[in-house]
Amino acid sequence: MAIPEFVHTDLQALGFEMPTEVLDKLEAYLDLILKANETTNLTAIRHREQAWSRLIVDSLTPLPGIPEDGDNLRLIDIGTGAGLPGIPLAIARPDVQVTLLEATGKKIAFLQSVIDALDLTNTQTLQERAETAAQDPRYRGKFDVVTNRAVGPMPVVLEYSLPMLKVGGRLLAMKGPKAEAELDASGDALIKLGGGEVAVVDAYPESFDNELVIVSVIKEAQTPKDYPRLPGLPKKQPL
């Protein structure tokens, strides 16, 4: 099935030049999601054109925040679900080592099947809760970039994400129109967790009817060992 013309137009408007082999892999990934979604609840989106827009193109919008020199660059996508935005980013940036963090076994099985089917040699899965993984010395402070989408309000996102980053690393959180208000309520969390410079950038040009924004946070200090707290606490008692 042909890639919809609006996908090419949208990618061009975003300034993304995607080689044919990248577009082909993105299409193959979309096919795998829609097929698996017939029996497993991966996404509420069922229609192919909407899936291209909301699942694929949206997931590529953090790309400008990922450093161009990808040699040995490590990215972790927290609460990746069906692999969003992690797998599209891994396809678009094969030079970056991508870890897909997900707690649900069925979703991990799907993600591994995608990795195998598309031969994504730069991608691995990690079945674990974010709070637990971020206290594991194999992962804590080991990543250059953390991404996530729809994992919770900003104080929760910060507590999940900043412990995973190296000092100088960057969080790229995909958020909606309430991002600024969430950030206003996140000052304590940002300070406690070692966060520094914050920027909120529209993911799309003004001509698009899309309120997606990318919240970028630079980690400037080590996160205290007490964070993240025990599983469940970040959501139940946000900082």
C-alpha cells in the first residue's frame, strides 16, 4: 500500500529528509502495529491515515533534539508501549542505540517481534518499571537522551526520566497544550532531580492544526539516590 502523499508533505514541512529505505521501514512498522492491534490493544487508532499522522509522523518530531553525532549515543524511550516514539526514532537514526522500556510482557513481545522483523540492530527491549530501571546501575545515568510520550504529568515524567540521563543529557518529552502549566507545577521536581535548562518547542509549524509540543530539559546535576522513589509513588504522590 502506497504511503499517503500528506506524509511526504508533512515530513518536508518539518525539515525531515527521509531516504526510501527509512520510509519503507516506517511503513512496515505501521503495518505490524495495525495487524497486531487486531488482537492486542496497542493503540486506539485504527485508521491507516490517522496512524501515519499520529503514530509515525508525531513520533519523529523529537528528532531535532537528538544530537547529530550519534556514535555511541544512547537513547531510552520510557513507557514505550507499542514503540512510540522509540521505534520510529530508531529507524530514522540507525546510528543511535535505542532502548525501549516497557513493563507489560505482551507489549515487550510485540516490540521484540518488530525488532526481529525489521532487523533493527540498534534497538533492544527492557521489560521493567521506570522506577526500578532508574535505580539499576546498568541504566541509571547511562543515557544521552530520554524520550517519552503520554506517561503522565511533568513531575512524574521528570522523576522517571532525569535519573536515567547522564549529566548534560537531554529529556525530550512529547506533551500537549497543557505543557506550560505542567511545567509551572514542576519547579520543585526539576530542582530536586538535577534538571536545568528547559525549553518548550512547538513540534509543528503554525500552519498545522496540531498542538503537540516537545519539552526539552537538560540535566545539569546528578540526581539524588532517593529518586526515583518506590514503584507507584511518583504517580500517587508527585513531587
